[in-house]
Amino acid sequence: MERKIRVLIAKPGLDGHDRGAKVVARALRDAGMEVIYTGLRQTPEMIAEAALQEDVDVVGISILSGAHMTLVPRVVELLRANGQNNVRVFVGGIIPENDAAALLEKGVAAVYGPGSATSQIVKDIQDALIGAAA
Amino acid sequence: MSLVEALLAGERLALARLLSQVENDTPAGRAGLDALYAHTGRAHLVGITGSPGTGKSSLVNQLALALRRPPEGTPPLRVAIVAVDPSSPFSGGALLGDRVRMRDLSGDPGVFIRSMASRGALGGLARATAAAVQVLDAAGFDMILIETVGAGQSEVDIARLAHTTLVVEAPGLGDDIQAIKAGILEIADILVVNKADLPGADNTERALRMMLELANPGRDPHEHQGWRVPVLRTVAAQAQGIPEVIAAVQQHAQHLRSSGEWHSRDRARLTHELEDRLRSTLAEEFHRRLPAADYEAAVEALLQRQLSPSQAVEKLLRQADPARSPQSGSSNG
């Protein structure tokens, strides 16, 4: 059986706008990945727990609420604490440049702003994981 | 520590990783299954199936919640959930969304939820679902809830895997009789009318009772091998009717045990699995030894209508084993 890339798409925080998350989830599915969608208002703890149970390769966090500087590093921290050191985390949303740089420094693999092409996200994930695949 | 040892010691990451190995049918996954097999056979396997949109995931969520918070005096059960969603036939990818309805279960170490893509299998489960369930069984979960792909008529694999099968129906999903054809009705140990607060619930319930009657003419309409199939109403979104479903699931387990059917279902399931393995292993081995040219010649003979499929098989078997005595008559099996 062929190994599939597994991705968790999560939507933390209190805003209810999940269109972007759904668009990305679909694009990844159409690229042959298995995408676990968790729905709205996830806490970092919920995201890390789902990532563990689902043994995902990638966690995508969609965030528009402005709380990215607290929520995203917390997710990265929890993943590492659970032993999921190799899970790639990417973030999509409205993230100011300085914040994006800080998130990358804290272990986030990529930050995508509005207008990012989903094909770029697909390609980045494939580049990072194909070859690294067990 | 190996994955298997870590899993048996209760490490959730090891469990998650072994599930992936099993799902991908890797050598490590197969070795893990071999090592864990002696630890299986303890969990109560409960299937939840039904048409898309009947609220299977919400019902699973409520069932798990109730099992985790039982009435005083009974210990909570450790619950695993395997939720299967379809893979796209075009990209091979999948969007697995059952967790959206299960957020209430987050943060509870006595619950483990795993989403699975069907990966092209057609029976409502993935090919590796049975193996994944074995891993969860070995990991010590008391009850494993297996949610199928939104199934309609022929996706009845779940009945073979589960001890207890719930078929979920809801009002207003088109023609009630059409929605629940005989195939899927016959596998039900428990029928649930979910969304029972919607108009039309009475009609749905009546239709289900009528179908039960038609399926068992001249007998107690609900009775099958000593078990009366209950028709229960729930509103999963509001946690209504859940204790009754749990009670029915537990009564069914008791019934299976006291009637000996638990054992005979296990036996039937394992026989089927052995048969399946035997077939695929034998076929693989035969193919390895068979010269490709002989195989091609057989296909060509079929195309030219010189041999029937069963004659072609007979010929290939004789080529592989000249001492083989010809089958009596020409079977068309």
C-alpha cells in the first residue's frame, strides 16, 4: 500500500472564518493527500492531541484572529513535547511580516498570507516530505 | 523499546504510529500485528453505519461521551473510534471530517480517535480497518466504535467486522423505503432513527418497522436468532435518547455471549480473514512462480474465446504442476 501524506488542518481561536482552511484542505486532497479537518475553535491542546492520534506529517493552522503569536508557538511546543519532532507546521492567515519572521524562528516551516497560491502550499509540502517518506 | 512494547505500555504515540504502519501494510505493520494478535479479542466492536447525513459522527460522539461518563457505580469504558471516510477516486486523496463532530471528546485520555480513508475499498470500510481495530483492541480499549463511510445499500462489510451493528437513519432523506434497502437493514442489530425531532420521524420509524416485518414474515417481526432488533429514537445533536442506545448495545453484547453467538461471530470473522489471507498469499506465490509468457498466453486464449476463464485457470495450474489430475468435469466456478 502506497504511503499517503497525512495533514491536519486546524482552525484555532474564536473567529468563525474557515473558508481559507477549507480551500487549502480541498487543494491538498486534490493533490492526493489525506486531510483531517477538525473544524472551528480548536485550542492548541486539541490540535496537538488530534495530530498525535492521527499520526500526521503536517499540521496546517489557519488563523485570522490576530492571536497567532500566542497560539501557534504553543502548538509547536506541544507537538514537540509529545515527541512529534518531525511534524511540519505551516500557518495561513493575515500575519504581519515581523510576526511571520518570529514564527519561522520558533519552528514554523512556512507562513502563507492572503493570495498565496494553494499550488505553492502543495508543492512545499511535497518537496519537504517526498524523499523523507518512510 | 519497540513500537509494540511501547503500545502495550500505553504510549499513545506508539499506538498512532503502529496504526499508520498497519494502514500502509508495511513489514513493520505486519510484524506488529503478529506480535499483538495474542492480545486481541477482548474489545466489544460496535459498527455504526447508515446513509450520508444521518448524523453518524454526532451519534458516535454522544455514545463515546456517555460511555466515558456512565451512571454512578459503573466504571467508564476506554473507547476507541475508527472513522472511515471515502478517498477521492481521482486524486487518491481524502478529506476526513468526522472529528469536527467529536470535539467534545478532546482532552480525554480514555478516548482515542483515528480517521481512515477508504483508499478505494468499496464495502464501507478501508482494507486495513480490521487490522487497525485489532491494534486498538490490543491497546486495551474496551469498546471500539467503527463508523463506516456514508453507506446506502451494499456496504455491509461492517457486519462481518463488528459484534454489534447500528444502522442509523434520519427523517427527510428522500423516500424512506428507498433509503434503507434490505441489504443494509438485514445487518442491523440495532436501528436508530436519529434527528427524531424533525418532522417525518414517525414515518421513518414506521417504515423501518415495516421493513423488519417484511424481512421476517410470519415470525415475531423483530426477532432474529433470539434477538429483537430495537428501533430507537435519538437526537444526537442534543444528546437525547443516548442512554437507551447504550443500554441496547450492552444488552446485545450480553445476548451474543449468552447465546454463544459472540463466539460464532468471531469464528466466522476469523475464518473469513484466514480465507482472505490464504487466497491473496496463494495467488501472490503462484504469480511469482508463473512465467509471464504463460500468463499472457492464457489472457490471449481468453480474448480469442479459445478457453473459458475456468479452463484457463485449469491450464495454468497444470502447467505449474504437471502431476496435477484434471478437475472432474469443467467447473464454471
